[in-house]
Amino acid sequence: MTKKLFGIIFLIFLFGGCSNISKEGIKEDGRPVSEMKIYRDSFRTIDVKEIDGSSAFNVEEICDSVSFIRLSSDTEATIGAIDQIIFLDSVLILRDGYTSKSVKMFSKSGQFVRSIGSHGRGPGEYIEPTFMELYGNKIAIYDQFMRRIQFYNLEGKFLKSVKFPFYSMKFHIFNDNQYLFNSISCDNDEFRSIVNYSVFETDSTGTFTSRGFYRKKNTYQSLVNRHNFFPKNNIVYYRPVYNDTIYSIHENGSIRVEFAVNFGDRTVPEKYRNGKRKRDLKKAQDGTKFLFMNGDFYLTKDYLHFSYSRAHRKFDCIYSLSTGKLISFGKKYGFFPLFFANIIGSTEDAFIGYMFPIMVTNDVAAWKSLPYDSLVKQFGRARTDLGLSMQKEDNPIITFFYPKQF
């Protein structure tokens, strides 16, 4: 009976919590702004069973292998935390939005190639590279403070800038005349047609055309999730803040439920998401009663990675699209001196993360007193050479974890 009750509550939350409630047909510049319709005809429900997580999990049990790219540590290559990665055939492009506030290109061998744009207010410059994506053969970088998208070719040459009148945090370009934006609750008071919506579309001039994910302004707490808006193959996968469902947004204007994560009786009650109950929310986050789905998630062709928190402790989850099996883990080890951490992207076959050498330099210091051949036998030549040559001040190491069937 209890399980049935939780199932009913979960369905009410899924189908009722994000429905498009009847709203005013507000127009902007005399033009109607249409509602993006949500389709719930086919989706996957992922039932999360709470784990203790006190025992460390060996990620080698679920990953066939790991590869890595060691970034050059030359002065011009210096980068801080990596917020986003674009992986191309011969290069990778990294965005550090908050530390070095830069976008940099590296070869697949880790050598610095060039910076894309620079800090400033002029043409081709940005105050902060807030989000980026590859559009055709162009790199598009959005600056939330300048409210503009700047376009560069793959050689780093500045091509053009498109200015918008509103604020946003993330974007996707479906085609030359169709832009999708994601904003937070505290922005855009002057635009009545979209102020209560999490996503909206415009044409190339910035005129609003459609909107989706109604959330009354200031009802929910404003929170920026860095990785809850994930363009892939001209489809945007999106998870609204304080929501346990992942949607897909399509060029034809439709929204579809893709994954509904079900925490059962550990689901965060809707009342705690209210912006006026910050103290109650913090108390719930500090406790162990509820599981909070984090904003980050990524897809390969066969697997979904997401995470949740309990009492501020993070748990990783990998879900198999083919078998429907979910593996969750807290503390982890395996593939030392590399770590399964800071997942920031994916290819068709791997989850991409990064780590700082300072995380392990003390641990590998003892390697220098051990026989090289024994280290190679245990860790492999590539990881042994990496560990022996690491310096704590080195640039981050990009990691690629390849899940195996489970």
C-alpha cells in the first residue's frame, strides 16, 4: 500500500508540477508568444534506491577503461576550473567562466593551440564567457553581462556579435533564425511575456516567439545549475531547477519528458522549493530525510549520468538505457592516479571529467622509491608515467571514462 501511495504522489509531482497552467496571452511588441507543449507519452522512470555509501566503490567495475589528456602547463595555457568542454576531431575547447574567465583550445595531445576571444568589452571580447556551443563550424560564446553572443571561426577569428535585450545564462541555436535561452527567476522584469518562464525562444533579432516551463517569478528560489542545460545533436536536454525530471526540447518547439527520476519517500516536498522558505530548505538539505537531485547530467549513446545529494554528500548514478539498470555510489576509487570526478561533458561513448594533479601528488610521491616495472604492472605504463611526472601546480587533466555494459 505504501509503495502504491508513493507511486501516486510521484506521478502527481511529475504530471502536475510542471504542467503549463493557463496564463495570459501576453504579447511583446504586439506579437503573440506561443506556449511550448510538453509531451509525456513515452519516458523512462528511474527508481533510485537510497544507498549507505560508506563503502568505497571501484569504478573499474562499471568502466571498461579510462583515457586522459594532460593539458600543457605553459603560462598562456593556464586555466582554472573547467565549466564546459567541446570535443572535436582534432581539438578540444574549454570554457572557464569564473576563474580565468577564458575560452581556450587545446590539441588532443594537450598542447595549447589558442585562446578564443579575450577579456574586455570590445568586439570579440567578453566580460565573462557564460556559456558556449559549436554552431556549424563556428564557436558561439554568450556573455551574460554584455547580453550578446559572439561568433568565432575555429581559427579563433572573431566573426560577428549578436546583441539581445534580455538576460540569460545558457542558449542553443537551432537554426539561423531560432534561438533557445534559459534564464533564472531574478531576471527580465521588463519583459512580461517571458518573465515567469525558465526557457524561451526568439528569432535572430531577439523577438520572443515561444516560451516554456512556467514558474512564477520569485516563487522558487533562484539557483544556477551549471550543467542542467545540455545541447546534443540539435536537441537540448534540460532539467528545471528543483525538479527531478529531465526533458528534451526540440527544434519544432515541442518538449518531451525523457527521464523521470523517482526518489520515492525521499522526494523533496514541493513546499521546500518555495523561495520564501529558504530556512526550511536549508534545514532539509542539511538533514538526511530527502534526496536532492543535482543539476548536472550527461548522456552517451547508451548511458545517463546524474547525481544527487544527501546531507551535502554527493552520490553518482549511472543508468543503462539498454538494460534499465541503475548503479549508484558515493565514495569511489579505481584507475588511480585518475579520478572519476567533475563530469563536464560526454562523447557518444564516454563521460568527460577533469581533475587537478594537486589531488594526488602527495599520494604518488612515494612511487619514486618503487620499481618502475612493478608500477607499470599495477597501473599500466600511461598512468605510471603520468603519476611520476605530475606537479601539483600543473594544469588540469581531462579524463574519459568508458562505461561497460551492465
